[in-house]
Amino acid sequence: MRLTLPAAFMVILVLTEYGYGGDCGCTQSKTNHIRDSAKHRIHSMPLQPKRTVTVREMINKWDITNAEFAQEPSHTYPREDTLFRLTAYLHRTKLSDDDCDYHLEIAASRSKTAKHVIVEIPNGNAYCEVRQKFLNGVIGKEKVKKDGTTGTIESIGRSEFTIFKDPPKITVIGYGFLDTAHWSSADHKRGNKRHGSEYVWSLWEIHPVLDIQFDQ
């Protein structure tokens, strides 16, 4: 297919606007997503989590509603109004194609087959500091390449997950969030197959992540 110059320019413009092009600088803000206002909440400092939660609790005890379900409900669920602290092991990460959020998959152990939950660091001015803390913590660590060899993490890309050779232990603080966009009647708990990797076992996330610490 051949594109005229104006048409090609518009394609580039659209790709850049929606996160496929450009460098995803932290000040860019992506909107027009399901439940965007919930994804981009902020909290006045200092952060004081109401309670600590575990990955296992999120997977096994946090319910996934299936009655009168709406992908974009007009309300928030009770856990979405709570600030949580969560400590776990960071197995994989990527820069989301559509909104430039940092997508992290974490688990209760370093086991390569452990069940994951998702935590996400949004884009936008309010999250620049936590995004930089995240990058400072992961750049230079070892990753597993597609061919099974290892290399050093130099950046976090969009095209595929960066998988950690030795998952670092992290602690995040943020709001609970039910990612209803990926709900599926066939699997209420895990949602559709577009919700992260095959290791993700819950639609419940911590999103937005408002602080992150690397424990080692």
C-alpha cells in the first residue's frame, strides 16, 4: 500500500499520539481509556497506606464481580478507594503500547512459574518521580533474552516483556484497581487473554503505583 505524503504524516502523528512512536516522556498524558479517571488518581503526600496486602491475597481472596457487570462502571469498588502497600518479586515489565504506562508483573516468590498480579505506573506529570525511581532500580540488572541467554537491561521497551533473570524484591504503594476492560464471562478471575502474560491470575491490580522501593 502506497501513502501520499499527507497520509503518511497523519499515520506517524496518530502512532505518536497513542504511544507507538516517540519516547514516552513522563510528562505525556494518555487519555480516552476505560476508567481513565481511576487509573490516574493522585494522593497528597506523605503516602500513608491504609493496609498491607499480599499477592496471594489479591489472587485468592479479592473477589471479581460478575453480577450486573459493566466495563466502565459509574462508581468505584470499595478497594479502589484504599491505598495499599504490596511487597513482591518483579518478574517482568514492559512499556504499554497504548498509554505509555509501565506495566509490571509481580509474584509472591522468585519461582519462574509463580502466579502474577499487575501493578502499573501511569504517565503524566504526577508520576515522573516514581517512573524515574523505577528506571533507576531496573537499569543495569540482568534479563533473559529470547534465545535463553542473558544480557543487561538498558531500557524498557514496548514490543516485548523484559524478563528478569533474578527477580528483584520491590515494595509498591498505590490504589487497588479492578481492570474491568479485560473482564471475560468465560473467566471472571483472569479475564481475557489480553490482560498481561499467561502468568497473570487476577484482574485486580495496584494502579496507579504512587511509590516504589527496591528492597535489594
